[in-house]
Amino acid sequence: MKFRTWAVCAALFVGSAGSALADTNYLVKLEAPVPSAMKFMAAHAMWSCVASTCGSGGAPEESLSVPACKELAKKVGRITSYGDVTHKLSADELEKCNTAAGH
């Protein structure tokens, strides 16, 4: 019984550590400022936007993609920069992203 309890605890620890390591902070610059501060879920992450900047702490890696960017653009408008410290979407990727902006 002790071994089974230990195995369950170890599995939970490894699972939570793996997901924590995969989380990233993303920063987004908008073409036009949002009318007021806002918080919402999009692209598998919680986003906060103020003026012309949106950020998400602890977003999963799949949040750095054109489909995720499109989901965000639907809510906040055209995006001029989308990424983290090590990787940003390219100009071509941002162009594809902004097809969903609607304005």
C-alpha cells in the first residue's frame, strides 16, 4: 500500500512539474489600444490587456502559433508583435493572424 501511495504522489509531482516547465510568458503589442483594461481567456491562456499591450503568464507552448494569435486578434484587433523572450511570430505569420482581426 505504501508503494502505491508513493507511486501516485510521484506521478502527480512529475505531471505538475512538466506542465509548469512548459508554461511561458507571452507579450503582445496591439496596433490600436483597447478601450479599457480587460481580462479574458483565449488561446489556452488567461490574457490581460491595457492600452496597446496584452500579456499572459503561464501560457502553454501551443499559445505561440498563428491559430492562437487569430483567436486573440478576434478579441483585441490587429496585432503588431506576438511572442515571448526567445521567439516571436514572423511578419508573414502576423499577416495570417490579423486576417481574423475584423478591423
